Amino acid sequence: MQPFGCPAPPPAPHATPDPTTPQLALAVWPPSSPNLPSDYLASSRHHLPPELAARAVLAYTDPGDLVLDPDCACGSVVVEAIRHGRRAIGLTSNTQDGALAIANISHARDQGAPGRAAILNGQRQQLPRLLRQAAALLDPVPGEGIARHPAGSVRLILTRLRLPDLLDQLPVLRSVLAPGGFLLLALDHRTGAAPAGLGAIVSAVEESGLEYWQHVIALRIQPRQARLAHSDVLAFRKPTLARPSQTAAVAVSA
């Protein structure tokens, strides 16, 4: 695990024995540029800033873990994941975005990125099946990992899905997360503006069965306006064990 930023987010729970709470309820990541660096071949309007993606990958995953961006645009999350030795999957239903992502991934591999990646064309409701299709590309040993465990194989989902899309897709996103894995939602706001609706988002995600873990303020540079802005990044964690039922709790107390 290699934390990145100041202060850094907590290490992923599988790297720390029996974690129950995040180390930092609020973290601030230093300013990053929203623009793609020169070593990207292609860009799209809705990509996540590569520096933000890299910080999230380093803070919430270990080498070899599987990272998923369910709305991958030009593939910045996938590229940063494979540059740091993770496996990564980008999902898109836009053929143009898929082509841009493949070009950026191929370029990163040519530059020595050690991780493996796949760009899948399809809908998010099809994720379990699509993960099985990607197994041959991503599993070091055929028949292991994703192929055997399509549900619960993803260590980190990093996305900037819009709220209506997110709420619609929460069940399937939760289903592909590994126990102890993280869902990170990046929400953009101007610096100084109240982050409207964060409480409602937290409540909605918690109702899906994920635990609220951390709020990260990711600063970013706006060159044209010569000022800072920020993205609110909300981190949620899939419990490692099923919560005991109310009946079981009563029986134990009795």
C-alpha cells in the first residue's frame, strides 16, 4: 500500500487487520491539473483527472488488485491503475470513448505500464457477465480470480457517475465489489460552494448496504480562472462480514 497525498486516505482494509473505522474521516489531497498530461494520446470531456485517479488507486488498493471504472471515458482511471501494477477494467457504451481508452492504454503499455487492462463495451447491468469475459485478459492463471468469482472480485470502483445513474446502478456495483472493497464517487464543486446533497448521497449509498468510510477534498487547478476548485470524493466500503440479524442479536443478549 502506498498512500499518496496530504493527509493520505486510510490503507485498504485487506492490508490492515480487522479495521472498523477509517483513520481519517476527512482528508485533503493537494492540487492536481484537470488536463490530461502529454503522455496521453486522446482525451474526452468527462474523464477523471489522472492525478486524482492515481491517488485513489495508490491509497485504496494493493498491486494486483482489480480496479473498475463503470463510465471510463478516455480511460484515465484504467491507465493510472495499470501504471501502478493493478488490473483494471473500463466500461463504456460509447464506441468513441472506448477507442480513445484503448489508444491510451496501448500507449501506457508501450511505455512500460505493468498492469493488465480491458475495455468492455456494454451496459452496467451486464457487469457480472462482462467481468467473466475479461477474465482471460486479466487473470494471471486461467480459471482463477475473476473467472471463478465474477461477483465480488473488484477491490476499487472509482467513478463520477451522475446521481440518477448511480442510484440506478448501486445494486450491481455493490455486487461486484469484493468484501472490504471501496466505491469512490467523485463530485465536482467550486471551492467555497456548499457541497449540496452530499448527505442525501451518503444516505442513499448506505441504504444499498455499503458503509460510509471517508470524505476526501481533492483540490484541482483551474488555469483559465487562475484559482482552485475541488472535487468532493466520497468513499464507501463493502462490509467484510454480513451484519448479524436483529433476531440473532437478541438471542445472544438473552
